[in-house]
Amino acid sequence: MAKEIDPARARSAVAVIKQHPGMVLFLTTPALLVVGVVWLLTGSATWAGLLLVALVLGGGAVLYGALKRR
């Protein structure tokens, strides 16, 4: 059986993001800085965009693995 996301927990997570956008920005700042540095060093938005996609997919994989272990 596949584990499904609990709707109550999903709503709680969205509520935290809505109430504390500064905390979310603080948590994402390192990734945004890395993307900005890559953009500046390479002079290409393509590489920065690819890195951003890789970071999002990697973070999703980590979250999926954490949820799957529960």
C-alpha cells in the first residue's frame, strides 16, 4: 500500500508557510545564493536555471525518502 499525504498535515504545512514567510525565505537563502553565484560566474541564466531545477528535484527526492521511511 502506498502511503498517502495526510490532508491535515498538508494544510498545517501550508499554514506555517503563510504565517512565516520570513522563515521560508531564511531556509531557502543558501540555495538562492548558490544559484545567483553560478549565474554571475557563468554569465548564463541557463546554468543557473538547471541548477535551480536540480536543487528542487534533489530536495523533493529527500522529502520523498523521508516520508517513505515513516
